[in-house]
Amino acid sequence: MTTPLKVAIAGAGAISEFHLKGWQAQSGIELVGICDPDAQKARARADEFAIAQVYTDTARMLDETRPDALDIITPVGTHAPLVRMAAAHGIHVMCQKPMTPTVAEAEALIADVGEKIRFMVHENYRFRPHYAEIAQRVQGGQIGRLRHARLTVRSASLFSYGDAPAFLLNRQPYLAAFPRLLVFEVLIHHLDALRAILGEMHVLNARLDRINPALKGEDVALVTLQSRASGAIITIDANISALGYPDLPTDRLELLGDADTLVYDRDRITLLSRPDDVSIHDLAANYQACFTGAVTEFVTGLRTGRTFATDRLDNLETLRLMEAIYDKAGGGV
């Protein structure tokens, strides 16, 4: 019988629900503790997911529960200290994205941790079933050589009609003060998914803008990248203060190759040479599926020794794209 993998959880905020459902879906897992500065939040999650121990101090939790792995679901500024703490205890880490606020901090963290522990970033868009299917179809040669791509991202996440609170600001009010917002918090997911689908890219130019005056950071971005493999131009057009759109981002991705064109639009994928053969996705189910997929990737990697798809070294390339966008845009709005 396989020895249960003992897992501790740092963070009991809104996103922890989806992480914990991902852990529930695994076999041979023992959730040994959950920690949050707000003990009431930690207790509520512990009761919901049958976690025995509740803490408000992560160091104490690690000392007392001695887990094999730590899932870090805390604000980005706490990630590096918690990863270093876990590494000092020899505890493997899965850490929410972004790994750190800047590339320099990520490089320093990776150098400090070295090979002491296994270290994966919970960057989950590439695990969304629709994006995973697109990657499989592109890499299977359905469009041939990529010649051009365009990704459009729309939502009303940061702006709303009348007095109703904006979805993301209601769930995570601290985002209003982020000087780096849309690219750092949302498009970083899309950049990673595009890397998984198309391979490595570099940023040619970027422009950022702000619609909601209550924000410090950007809610609009126009970005042009280039594929390192094919030379194809890839355009991202994103607006998450787009009135009339849903609260959660809706995506449209066109991949134009020299053999065919593949289009993903909200919940369906179509190869234009076969317009009646449409792949339909349940986006509500896919939202949880990507969290579960990321947790499964972590567990499988720990048990088999296989490199994580979003290992810290791979995720560093996504962070570099994110930071390059801000550099090309002159730092912000």
C-alpha cells in the first residue's frame, strides 16, 4: 500500500476552495493542517474539507504536522518567504501564481531553493480541458505551421453597471491597489497557456490602458508577440472592464496555420475545414477541472519523479513574458 502523502495548506481565502476540491479528488492524500491569519476562515475550510488541524502560524504548522508537501494559496508577497520556509524543512511546494512579484525575485528564490525540494507553480490555465485540447490538436499537426494567432479576452471583472460591485474587486478588493493588474493577475494565465500550445515567444510591443478610474493598474492591454519557432505574429487584445460581458473572462483564440485554421470561441473549438465537427466544453466544469489538473500534476510528479509541467524553471519563462510586456509598455498606464 502506498504511504499517504501528507499535505499542509497555507491560505484559506476564496481560491482555496478550488485547490481543496482538487486535493479531495486525489487518492492517498492526507490533509494534515490548514493555516490562515484569520482563524475563522481556516476553521471554516477545515470543517468543510475534514482537515484536522487549524493554525494561524505557518512555521508552527510545519513543525507540528511535518507534511510532505505544502500548498501555498496566499498573496503574492508572501510566496517567497513561505517557499523558503518549506525548503528549510525539506517540504515540497506547490505555490500559487505569480511565483513572485518580479523576475529578479523569482530568480533569487529559485537559486536559494536549488534542488532541496520539488517546486511547482500552480499555473492552471494549461490544464483547462479546452486549452489542453487545443495544444494537443496544434501539436498533432492539424493547422500545419503557425502563421498568425490572435487571442481576445473580455470580461466585466473590474467594472460593473450602477452600484453593483465588480466581480473581481468584490472577491479580491486588494486588486484595486495593484500597480500591475491585468497582465500580472489575469493575462499571465493566458501567456502560460499560449506557451503550452505554441512554444516560446518574445514580446515585440505592448500598450496598456485603464477604463475603471478606481483602479491603480491597467484593465486593458494590447500585446504583440512573435513565435520563436515559426516567426508567426501573436496578438493579445484584452479588456476586463468591458461592460456587458460576463464576470469571468471569455476567450476567443484564432490559430491560423498553413494547413488549416483552428478557432476556440468561449465554449467551442472548430477546425474551419470541418465546420460541423465542433468540440463543446462546459466552462463551469472546466474551471474546477484546471485546479484539479494542476494538483494532479503535482501529486503525479512527486510520486513518479517526472518534471512538473509548470515547474519553477518553466514558470520563470511565463514571468519573463509578463515582465517584458510591462517593460515594452513603459512600466504601466
